[in-house]
Amino acid sequence: MSVTIGVLALQGDFTENIQVLQRLNDRSADKFKILDVRDRDSLSACDGLIIPGGESTSIGVVARDYGLIDALQSYVASGKPVWGICAGLILLSAKLTNSTTVSTTAANMQQPLIGGLSVLTHRNYFGHQNKSALRTIYIQHRNLQRTCTLSNNSHSSQKRLIESMSHFIRAPAIMKILDTSSVKELAFIYNDDDEKITCAVEQGSVLATAFHPEVTGNDAFWHQYFIGKVYTSLNRAYNVDALVSPIAMSTALQMTSPLYGLWSVKTAMPRMLQGGVIMDVVNAQQARIAEEAGACAVMALERIPADIKSDGGVARMSDPKLIREILQSVSIPVMAKSRIGHFGESKILQSLGVDCIDESEVLTAADEQYHIHKHPFGVPFVCGARDLGEALRRIAEGAAMIRLKGNAGTGNVMEAVRHARLTFDAIRKLQSMSDDEVYDYAKQIRAPVELVKITKQLRRLPVVTFAAGGIATPADVMLMMELGCDGVFVGSGIFKSGNP
């Protein structure tokens, strides 16, 4: 009977975790089944479960609304192995805090929790996306019980402390181990004040990490470690051809740690939003409503697109005071819009601490010829596109996320569907092209040939792709997701509707 390992696929970067499991499965003597978990039946079929990175409030709200919280709690209590990554760590924690004074409990934060891990966890410990980074981690090798059996009988290093690295994306931190007799510290980091902070623990069958190995190069160490735990729980040997070592630190990280603003850091944050809804909001109250409803992020703006169109005049970035109020009101990522080509507005938005900047065609363009050169910025950008060529041009400029434009402010999904079909049909067309045809096609769509090659290889855009513009109902959301989008933007016009 095959072993089944599930990945909770309600929201977040579940796809990336599934891909790492598939890579390990391909080179393993023992094959296991990988399951996309979205309901009680699929959960009950799992011998082990990964709760991926994402937005913990979104995952928790969806799990609660679909009656999965008690099923997940029972699963953890059953003793089957569970691994919580970042948001998963938050959901598994016994207690939460949003402050270093450790004065806020999970109950009054209204965060749905699964529990089962005796730790106090600080949500968003490092702050907003401008503090996300690639960091050095120190793995306590003596606390890791490797349970993989090597087919060549070789042995791994037995160093007591191993230097490695991983991505911390709006990450939590474990502030206190509540049960020191059963919870083992597996890894730690040093923060900017040179204080030691726990970032990986294990308590019986429960494993939790504050970092993201699934987006850190080819780091499969932690996934292989978890697979070994699953096999051990079933009293079976996990036979592998090669025992994966912790990923070595990069040369740049050896010289400077942490590393902020890397392309891998900027593209990782949108991955955590996959499967989610980003809502336009015009005040802090709407932002809180969106978070409580399960939105994975909010877009702060003064006027909804429909009002911008009807009012006319020049539409600029939102008032910094409004953006600060929204930033202070929610724990989920906050985005804000900048005019096309207006790098001055974008620099102000970055200084305010927004998690992502939308170089938006909804606002009045500041430059008729050039978009912003986005690579020098430390936070990710999202840009609109109507087809594959436009999307790849924006990515070449530094966009870490693509928003299919649609027709904002209309409530009509037709344009969003047209842009999705143009983009995804072009990607499918790429698959049948020879190398010569790819070069010619890149010229036709006015896109960098290297990005066209990468898109062909990946069978999708190199960055996360959300739909926007006219998405007004749950049915519209389902339509766009089925067409191939990773998530959706929903306008704040929904707050004006008769049945929001």
C-alpha cells in the first residue's frame, strides 16, 4: 500500500510544495502518492500533511467556513505527521502575539487556529515585505532524527550546527517554547539586533518552520526530512538514492546577511497570495472587513475605478495618510497604486512600507512612453497586461506579478476573459514551437527571447498571474481560476452593492 502525503490547497504556495515532493518522488526508490487536500475526504486519505505558506488568516477563514478546522485539529491530534510552513506554523501554534510584549492572545486576534504545537508565535515578526529577506539559518543537526535509508549505505555529516539559508517572507518567529520537555528547537537565526530567534521546531509528529524551503532554490532537505517522518510513523523505511543536505549559503549571503530586495524575495511574496482574493478598499474599515472575510491582501486607494472614470480629471496615488491607516489596521499584505512611469510616487509608496506597488493604468499615466524600471526597488511590483507580449515586457522591467487588465469599474468580466484567453492560448501555442520559431515569435510579440523560452519551459508565465477588471461575482472568480489564473483582484465597488 502506497504512502500518501497531502498538501493543504486552500490558499498559498501549495503548488510549489507539490513540485518539491514530485522532484523527490522522481529520484526516490520508494514512490509515494501526492494529494491536493481541499476537503475532509482528501484529508482523511493522507498519512502526512503539509500546511503551506500563504496568508494564515485567509487559510484559517476558508478552513473555518468550510468546516475543516475541527477535521484538521483531529488530524493533528491523531499523531499523523504535520508540517506547518510560515502560515502553517501560525495556524499550528498554541498562542499568537503581534507584539514583542507578548500581550495579545489568539482569541482576541480573531485568528482561526488549528493548534497542536506548544509555542508562542509572533505573526509578521519582521514587518512588511520590505523586511522580507534571504537569511542565514543555523540548523541543530543533533536534534534532527534523519529516518531515510540510503541505498548506497553512505552516511551524512554529523556536524552539531549547520549553516544554511532560506527565505523569510513576511515571516513569523517563535518567541517562546511553551513545553520545553517535548518541543525541540531545530533551527534558529540571528535578527538585526543579533538576538537569537527560533525558526524551526519539532514536537512529536508536528514539524514547523518559519521559513520557505520550497522557494529557496533547490532546497529539498526539509521536505525529505518530513517524508522520512511520515514513513517512520507507518513503521516503514524510506529508501532514497541520495540523502539531501541542507542548501549551502550563497557567496553573497556569506558576505552580507540578511539580503533584502532580491528577485527571489520579491517574487516569493506574490506566490503566497495564490488561490486568494485581493480586494480594493478605500478606508481602514473596509480593509478590516476584507481581512475578516478571508482576503489574502488589500489594495489601498481613495476612489474605486468606477468613480475615477466618472469623475474624470487626474487620478494620482492615494493620500499617504490613508495608506498608513490601512497598513496599521490589518495584518495581511497592503498594496497601493502608482501612476505608470511615475517612479516618484513609487518611491513614496515604498517608503510608507506597502507590501507591493501596482503600476496601474487605472490612474492617469505620468509617462506616455516608459514604464518604471522596477528592479532597483526593494518591494515587488504588479503590472497589468492584455496578452503574453505585454506581460513579458512588464516582467523584463521588473514586475514580480502580472494582473490581467480586464475592464476595471464595469462589473463586466468579458475583457478579463479575453485577456486571459489571449495570454494562456499564446503560452499553449509556444509548446509546439521549435527553437527557430520561438525566436521569431519573440520578435512578433516584442518580448525578450529568454523570457519567452522560460515561459515555454514552465508552461506558464514566470511570475504569479492574477485576473482583474470587471470581476464582480463568485461565479466570475471561478471562471477566471478555471481559465488558469492564480487568483483575482476584486474591486471595492462590491461595498456599494446591494448584497456585498
